Amino acid sequence: MDNSGSSTGGTGGTGSFEDLVAEGVAVPTEGWDFSWFEGRATEARPSWGYARSAGDRLSRATTALDVQTGGGEVFDFALSRAAAQPPMLVAATEGWPPNVAKATELLRSRGVVVVAAPEDAPLPFADGAFDLVLSRHPVRAHWPEIARVLRPGGTYFAQHVGPRSAFELVEHFVGPQPEAVSGARDPEHERAGAEAAGLEIVGLRAERLRMEFHDIAAVVHFLRKVIWMVPDFTVEAYEPQLRALHERIEAEGPFVAHSTRHLFDIRKPHA
């Protein structure tokens, strides 16, 4: 699945529906490491290589912030690429307590200060504190706060989840969704929000990417980990849909969905 490395293939796990579901439930969900999915699910990567590009940006930054860092895995990878010339000050925010602990442990050796901050709260930093703000898959971009903490001439560089991402899977469980839901995260709407906050769009790219789920354990773990896909997901509540999807995969092969991603390169203009 989607992480800083390459996608992988496979034929999925074997066993009964009950055994595979139990396996998907047993896998820990902390952090933003998708390596468990190797051989169970795949997702094509955006052509721009966000984590590598973020590392290049970090090597040219003096002060940097990673917003909604998850378990810190992607930020750690990006910092490893900037190890020869890292920023003088690096910080990260995260709102989910298990990930705060995981990111703190992972990023401590790189000198990163991880701050516990709810996703919808103001960023706990001074005005103009950073010349680079990064984010990978934020729940929502708080444009006025991003603009506030950026120095004039500073950059927001981020990969966002786009509209209707993995909706073939979502709608299998919850049925067709209204436009207000399926069209959320539209990059043009986000562009308008950024510009309203006084930011300048330097670049905006979008791609639609193939996903494959090779067994029902991968589906269960994915929905437990990426909780906003089906927000009330539990195995018990969605057992009929899970069983139907398991039988479909057994009969037809991998379940195919499509993720959407867009890449923002945004600048705060000089006064």
C-alpha cells in the first residue's frame, strides 16, 4: 500500500473467511507503515515521489515542520535524504496519542520535536516560525494556520488525498455517496482555500492510481487503519459486506479500486 517505497504484489493469504478476518483484526494499526500489506495488497505510487522530493526540500530548509506526521515514518525517510544538510530546527505535529508516542520514539534521534496537537487545533508555533511546512495526507489543511507559521517566501509542500479515493471499496460497504461526500478533498476547492489565506499556488499535480486487495484480511486491516474510509467500521457491523467481498475475491481475483492523490507546491508571498 501507499508508503515511501515501491508497491508490491502477491496472491494474498489463505484460509477461511473467519481466519482471514481474525488476521486482519489482529494486526496493530499504529503508525503509517504499510509494510504488512506486502503480498496482500498493492497501490501504485504517484509519479512525483513525494518522500524523496520532501527530502530534497529539507536539505535546503533552515526550519521545517511536518504537520499530521502519523507515526513519523515518511518524515523520517525524508530526513534521511537530507542527513548531509538537515534543517537547524525540525518539528512535527500529530493528534492521535499512539502515533505521538511512535513518532517521538522514531524521530528523536533526528532531533525532531514532536508536539501533540489535535488535527483541527491551531498550530502551536509562533508566526513565521518555518520556511518549510510539509504534510502527507492531512485530514484537512488548515490554510490560515499554514500561512501564519510560514515565513514570507516560505513553502508548503504536501501530498493530499483526493476526491473519491478508494471509493469502489467505500461504496461496497456504505453504498453510493452524495456529491458532498464523494467530491470532498477536490484539489480545486483546496486551491481556493489556500489562495483565500493569502498563499500562492506554484504547482498542483493530480493522479488516479490503481489499488488491488488480494484477500479480505487486507481489506479489514486497511479499513481499521485508514479510519476515515468507513468511519464506523467494525467487523461485526459489516460482516455481510465482508463475506460478500471475500467470496468475490475468491471467485474473481483481486478487488480493484483507485486512489487519488494531488501534490501541492505553495508559497507564502513576501510582504
